[in-house]
Amino acid sequence: MLWTMQAALFWLVLFVPQLIVFLLVSEPPTWEVALLAATGAVGLLHTAVEPSWRYRVHRWETTPDAVYTLSGWLSQEWRVAPVSRIQTIDTKRGPFQQILGLATVTVTTASAAGPVEIEGLDHDVARRLVVELTNTTQATPGDAT
Amino acid sequence: MSNPWEAPSGLPAAPEATEPRSEWHRLHVRMLVVRPLNEGVTALAAVFFLLFTGDGEKWRIIASSATVAAILAFSYFVWRTTKYRITDERVELHTGLFTRKQLAVPRDRIRTVDLTSKPGHRIFGLSAVRIGTGQQDVPGSDGLTLDAVTQEEAERLRVLLLQKGVAPRPAAEPGEETSAEPVEVPRSEVISQLDLKWLKYAPLSLSGLVAIGALIGLLTNYADDFGLHPVQSLFEWLFEDPSVGVIGASAIGLVVAGLVLSVPIYVMQFWNYRLTREPDATLRVQRGLLTTRSVSVEEQRLRGVDIQEPLLVRAGKGAKAVAVTTGLGSKGESNLLLPPAPIEVAHQVTRDVLKVDDDPTTRTLRPHPFAALRRSLVRHVVPWVVIAAGLAVWAPSWAWPIPVAIIPFAALVGWDNYRSLGHALDDRYLITRNNSLVRSTVALQRTGIIGWRIRRSFFQRRSGLMTIGATTAAGAGVYHVTDVGEADGLLLADAAVPDLLRPFLAEKSTED
């Protein structure tokens, strides 16, 4: 699967804002330099550790009955939604995801709090998943509230 | 289908040619006066200010009459461009002058009907109808609201819209006084009614203080408009000559005023409070002295009850009950089932509403592990320690003892918070209790759970805890079981909705 690519994506997402911070500051006072250095160090450490950690944690699975994800790194969160309660299925591709050929599939239930997001899927896998979920959802009766 | 884009012509009330039984209705013509009354009060104040401050120069009179005319014209256009109809399948609403908006709601998706009459409405015998569907409220959008129709028409709509599987009666003659046909008054079963003894919970609910805050905010706003800056001058005055006496006296004054004010507020909000079960399988809450509200909830859609006990009310052995249901926002407390009242009444209401012999919220709750106490204490105390440290470094020396003084109370709250934690499961409901300041015990129907969100923060993982969120279409959308032991929590989730979590549990246990 494409977990390595996703890690790279997180790298980019995290690196760019920091780069901007580095570039924007000119003639900084000492405390600002210290802050900058600290930001840089923490940022580097974070970018080195966080994506792979997140990548190690992140997993998803669909069964004919339910969709399941685990995400996060320091705080981890499982989300489970039964297929019979699915309301909508969206696919979303940000610019980075398009470059890397990835997509995010969002599965929404009737609850305002329960969207299940599967991030960083290979685009083809995402498409297949959406079709598959749509079919199983349509086959399930009820208005899903 | 009529053409909704066709500009209405001729007499204001003239209906367009439509298929039978689905004529377009307009909002009531009295709305011309009521809308300015309800919404234009601010503008009117400005008008009076304009009129009476000057020496009656010509421009003042012209400006103020222009304002009045503009308000009237605006409400005329709103009235003119708004129409609704009820067909066999849908409720449709077309509205808007510059931006035309068409709303259609399938009738079998209607879950709640909310009738509100503000004082302005009541003078003219009108009522605003808000129709709620299973959809979650999007902030800022009102859903489908008819503001306003006559009270009889509103009542007719309420009965009509909540009747399922019954062919709608032919719509009444279009135009004025649509409810020429008699609205039958069905017998309804009263579940609970306002008891004047409940008034003792009014001061405990702090609503008075909130009201004073709102009032001060409003007054400052007006004062600012007129070029005065009372808050600023007050602060200047205080800081120039800080005296404990003045501050203490005003604080006490505030509290007393709050206590006194809270009683009329309670009366205003909950006067004539009645919770009834209507024959068409809906629960109906009616209340209000000046602004009357009637909220009807389809009983089938009720997913549970939330018993809320704000700290002070809890001290007085009181509670309020809130419905966990789809189609109602929490906005304006429209989901309220019972105002602050004795806890026994709350339990009785819960029993009757859920049609069970034994209130699920009185179940013995399973306490959470000791580690949860530690987490709770840390969560409540640490922020104050941080604030104190921050103030000690950066603020004048008098500031830091204040958060330090708060720490013991924070610790107490943390301890109480831990004591509140608990969960239980019976054959129909998942019960969970959370929080200290507003302790809330939720009984959620197990069939209403449509998924899980299980969260473990870094510290929770270290102490073997997890927070389980049961997602649902109703109410807040997710109800948490906070800081439960891992094994306990997973067992609970698995037992509450069998087979949903099971396939994934094996994976989880190998995970750690």
C-alpha cells in the first residue's frame, strides 16, 4: 500500500509552513532567534518522528458490515461505522494528494460527530472502495438514522 | 406544479393555479406589522432618538419616516415573496427577494415541529413554525421556518405534519384565516406540569446572572452608539482608585440582583409548562409567558434522555431533563423536556417519556478506574497551575495568588468529576455520566448508536484508559464514556451493539 507516500505527504505539509516562518523573519532580536531555533529543532524532530509514527498507527478496514479506521499518533482514535448507517461517501483530493496520486475517502453517518475519514488512499483503491461501499450501502434498507 | 418563479400579481393573497390540494399559502398579512415589531425594535429606538433629540428640524423627520417606510417596505417584500405549500409528499417554501430560495422537505422526514410566538406575534395571534428533519442543524441556517402564520394555522400544520401515513386533508381556502375547518382538539396525556414549588431552583440556575450580563452587554452597546463608553470609564475609575469595598459591594449587588432576577426569568421561560403525549405519537412541550413555545417531537425518534444537573441545582437536589432526539437543535433550549425541577420529577418524566418502568438513569453506574481520578485531577488543576506560573512571571505581583486560590476548588471539581464518571448498560439503554459543573447523565437507546469513536490520548494510553464515544444521529451527535478502563470499555462497546466491534477487537488486542 501507499503508506510511505502518505508519510511523505505529511512531511511536505509540515515542512512548508516552517519554511515560510524561516523566510519571513528578518533582523530578529535575540529572543526571536532563540524561538526560531527552537521552532526549527522541534519542527525537524516532529517531521522526522510524527509521520512515520502516524503511518505506523494508521490503518483501515472495511467489512460487509462496517467501516473501521484507526488514526492519530499521540492521541489515537478508532472510528467504527456500520455500513447500514452510512449516509454519504465522499472522495476528496487535495493538491498534495493529487501530486502523489492519493485520495481521502470520507464516510458520513447521520451523526454530526461521526464521519470516518480514510486518508491517503491510492486513488484507484479509493475509487474501488467508494464503488464497493456504495453498492453495499444501497443494498441495505432503512433510512440510516 | 406551478411556476415558482412567476411573480405574484394582483391581490396579495391570490393563489397561483396549482394541482388540487397543494395551493400555495402565504404567511399571514399581519406579519407586515409584526416583523418590524420583532426585528425593528432597535431601528425604532434610533428613530425615536432622531426624532426627539433635535429641535424638530426637517431632516430628522424625513430621515425617521424614511426609516419606518424602509422597514415596512422590506417586510412587505418579504411577505410578498414568501409562500409555502404542503403537498402529499413535501413541504415546500419559496422565499427571498434578491436571492430566491426554494426549500423542500419530504413529509416523511419531518421529525419535529416547533411553534414559537414572540410577544409581537402574540399580540396579533400569530406563530412561527419551524420544521425539523433528521438532518443535523447547520449553524446559521434555520431549517424550514414559516414566520409567521395564524395560531390556528400553526396548530393545524403541527397536527398535519406529524401525522404519518394519513392522507393530508385538503388544504383550506387560500388566503386569510386558512383554518376555516375545525381543528379537532385531541385528548392528550399530561406527563408533567409546572409546579410553583420548582421556583426554588430558579436562583440556583444562575440564569439571573446570565441575564444581567446580557443586559449590561446590550446597554453598553447602545451607549457606545451614542458615543458614551461606560465600561472604559468604569475600568479607568476602578484602576485609579482600587478599593476592596467598592468591588466587593458591587459583586454582592450583582449576585443579589441575579438571584432576584432569576425568578421572573424562570417564570417567563417556563410559565404554563406542560409536557404531554399527543395521540399522534408525539411528545409536546409547551411553555413560556411572553414568548410561548410549543415543541413537538416524534416519539419514535426519541433516542434517549439526558438528565442535566448544574452544580448548584444538584446541590438543591434538582435536575432538568433534555430530549436526545433527531431534528432539534440545542439552540434556544428547544430540546428541553423539563425545566429545573426536583430530581424525582426528572426521573418520573424520564420514565414516562421513555415508557419504561424504571428510569434507566437511576441505574447503578459502574465507576471508572482509579487512574481516571488522577487524570481528572490533573486536567482540572494543571491549567490553573500554569496560569499561576505565567502570572507570577509576567504579571504584577498581586495577580498570581488568584489562580493559586482557585486551585483547591479546581481539585474539588476534579474529584467530583471523577465521582460523576460512570456507565451502565441495560437491555435497551447505554447510560453514561459525565462532568461535574453540569453533571449530565445520558440514557441512550442502544439501537440509536450508529458507530463508535474510541479515543486514547498519550496519557490515557499510559494509564490504560480510553474515552468511548457512541455516535448517534440524535442530540449532540456523540455521547462519551470518559476515562473508562480499556477492557471494561471495549466490553461495554461490544455488548452495547453486538457484532459491530467484534471483527476488529482481535486486531486491537494484538495492537498493544
